[in-house]
Amino acid sequence: MTSTVPPAGRPAAGLPPITMVGPDFPFPYDDYLGHAAGLGQIPATAHGTEVAVIGGGLSGIVTAYELMKMGLKPVVYEADQIGGRLRTVGFDGCDPGLRAEMGAMRFPPSSTSLQHYIDLVGLQTRPFPNPLSPATPSTVVDLKGESHYARTLDDLPQVYRDVADAWQRCLDEGAEFGDMNEALRTRDIPRIREIWARLVERLDDQTFYGFLAGSEAFRSFKHREIFGQVGFGTGGWDTDFPNSILEILRVVYTEADDHHRGIVGGSQQLPLRLWERAPGKLVHWPQGTSLASLHEGGAPRGAVTRLHRTAGGGITVTDASGAIRTYPAAVFTGQSWLLLSKIACDETLFPMDHWTAMERTHYMESSKLFVPVDRPFWLDKDPATGRDRMSMTLTDRMTRGTYLLDDGPDKPAVICLSYTWCDDSLKWLPLSPAERMEVMLASLGEIYPDVDIRRHIIGSPVTVSWENEPWFMGAFKANLPGHYRYQRRLFTHFMQEGLPADRRGIFLAGDDISWTAGWAEGAVQTALNAVWGVMHHFGGTTDPTNPGPGDRFDELAPVELPED
């Protein structure tokens, strides 16, 4: 993809493709998953033992699927629906093929562990129409009332190329971008750790905006403003300006914001297919066993309302029906704030410094609104200019990002009228779906005065504000400056030998526990960490030819900053 402001330092020819094996814990999850020896085994005496998996999003379903393959019996609890923030919905009264991605909708090819499961269940992907990508017929950038039509970055005014150059220089001069990118490509672990240790120590207290403003390359406020409004990859990043620059570096180092693809038919199919899938190779269970078949009625148990410890190291779970069950191990994969509010928890579940880390976790808000339309009318040509009647749109108006999604010129299509984050998302929160749509249509009408979008709408809008979803309370984690130590505590929680015996047995997973929150790859990686932790908890081991994340932890452990 040609980004609005492209990532700096493209690799030299001949280097391998990048993966989201990031700088904090450069464990090769994709190799671990693909190894013929599998992820490990547990003693036969533990076969059939129940393990609670709380949360039926991607992380929970991957965790449950892999534990089942080892011979354990995962018992999945889900408050709403399988998928979590992989949520695909339809439009009432419309063609069932019209789908809207309320959560995750675009995935980088660097998400190689995620791709393992996409391939496993037989899903297809296709390029996602991000700004200025080859999959996008055209892009309009509308700032301060002035619009520019473009197919590539070169079609935009010189100031946008100046901003692109400034971002490249900023990364190279302030974050050793070229060296880190090459080290990640070649999986040069000593070099990755050397560079990242230096950067974590220097930049943990720095905001994204402070990093830009402190760079000679971004001395111009005008350039910083344009960068915030238009950004790189998927659009403007000013909503991320208060966050830690380390969060942004993890994205650009691994090209997480580049070359995106969407899942044909919707992303929620991935956890749903894993739920129904009978693995070809599994231990203890008869052939044909699936997660669905291990659950009464083929459905997960309901919402968890209470978690507490009981004698003998048990983790006791109470669900919304009032049923109480005790397990020798549990994996919690929901947003960590749920443990502070929606679920009554025994304080002894986790060490106090882990509770502090959960309480300090910072979540970003996010809103979307989609409408179904009769056809991709935006591909019509304006007879006066020869341009597309409407384009993928980036703007400083209320809508911020508008995406045009179709399956062909003669089929109904979908418009994401607006995708916003943080303060921009909160502006929509008090409005009903119909009110949101009216404001969005008015905003886009200022950019496209000759286009009657409303005339093409064939169904009611669908919308989401993740901060208002009771089982999420936010879209995804984004560390603030100084939060590195908190994130390290949560990510490394699967390594429990150093914990007191009465604090073991419950494991954390989910993208907010990962270093790459907001990306499905982080959900998968932390699920694999939790699987290793549960296996180890039951006395299991990995094959010597395929060591797991816990086996290599001492070699790869994240940088530890002093706390005094």
C-alpha cells in the first residue's frame, strides 16, 4: 500500500518480509505454531480436566482451541457473542451479503500468527481500501475547507510530500528506524534487544506529540498539524498524540499499519469457525471433537459475574445464571477493566502490582457508522472533471475517515460514513444512529456538494461506540507515557514460577495484555502465552525441537526498567 504518509526506510531488496514479532518480546510465534511437534503436551493424568476460559473473543477462542488439542476441556464463558471485537453485522431487510465490520476490519500481512488461523479455517482475504492504496480508486483529503483529489501521494500538493519526508527523517533520527526494521526482518535478537533497550529507557516518558515536536524534521507546527489530521497508513493520528511514542514505534517497526487486507465475508467468521472446527490432530478427545461439541447446546456459558480463590488453589467462577464451578486453572481474556467493575473479584486473584497495572491501563474510544447503498455510485465519473463522484475521504470535519466498500459495480455496497477515535468518538456518543447519520451526511455534503448520498441509502444505519459497550468500555489499550512497566507486568504474567503459590493458576490474555493492542495478532500471541502457562501449570512440556514462549523467556524477556 502507498500510505498517505508512507512508512520510513523501506527495506533493501532481498530482505525477508516483516512480521509482528515485535521488539519487546521477539519470540517467533509463527514458527512455534507451524512446527510439526505442536505446542506441547500435558501429562495423561490431566487429560479431560476442565479449564475456564473467560471471554469468547479471538484470544479466548484460540486459547480454548489449543488447550482442547492438548487434551484439556476448556469451558468458555462469553457475556455477549463469540467474536469480541471481531464483530460483523448485517443490515435489517437488506441483502445478507452486505456486512459491516464494527470492530477489526483490516489486518496487515505482518500478522503471521493470525494468518495461521485464517488459513486453518479456510478464509480468504483481499486488499482493504485504505487511503491512497492500490485497492482504493481515489482518495480525497479535505482540510480547512480545501479538498484535494488523488490516486497516489504524488497527486497531492507538495506540503504533503514534505510531511512524508519529515516523518521519515523523524523516525530515522529519533528511533533508529532503519536498524530496527532490518533487525526485526532478520530476527537478529541481540540487535533487536540492544536497540530497544536503549529506546525504552530514553522514550518511555515521551508522548507521540512530544517526539514529533522535539524533532528538527517537524519544527513546523503546520507540518505537525497536517500529519495529525492526515497521518500515515490508515489516516490521521492526532488522536494518538497523547499516547506513548513506544506504542507508535511498535506499529511502524512491524508495518502493522501497512498493506492491510480484509477478511472476505467478515472477520467474525474466524472465531466462529474455530469454535466449530474439529482439529485433525488432538489428544484424548475422539476425532470430530470441537469446542462447540464440548459445550452443552453448542454454546458458551454466560457472563462471569464473580471470580474468587478457594482452598487447594481453585479458581471459582460464578456466572450470570448463578451457577458456580471451580477449576484448577483459568484464563481471562476480556478487557482488564472488567475485573475492576463488571466482575466481582477476590483481591487475591493477582498480586497488588498487577491490580495497579490493570487500573492504570488506558483505553481509547472508537466509533463507526455504516450505511447500505444500492450500488457503488462513487465509481461514476463526474462528466466535468472525469473524477470519481466520491472517494475514500480523510478530513478534519466530524466524519474524519470515510471508507467505500463494494463487491462489484452491479451489487449493493456499504459506506463507512465515519470512523473516529478518542475525542472524535466521544462527540458522537450522545447521538442516536439516525442523528449520527444526519451529521455525517451534512459533513460529507460540504465536501461533495453535487453528490446525493442519501438517495442511494437502502437501509438503516448500524453503529457502535466501543466505550459505551458494557463488556468492553473502550476499543483498545494505548499506553500513556510511563506505562511501560505496567504493560510489562501484564504481558509477563503467564510466567508464574516467581509468583507466590496462592497467586498462580489464573492467566491473562487478550490484545490489551499484548504489546500490540488493537491488533488481532496481539490477541493470538497472548493466547499462545496463556496456553503455554496453563500447560506448564499442569506439569506439561514442549518438544525440545519447538520451545515455547515460556521456555525462551529468560533469553527474550522484555526490558526491565528500574522502579526506584
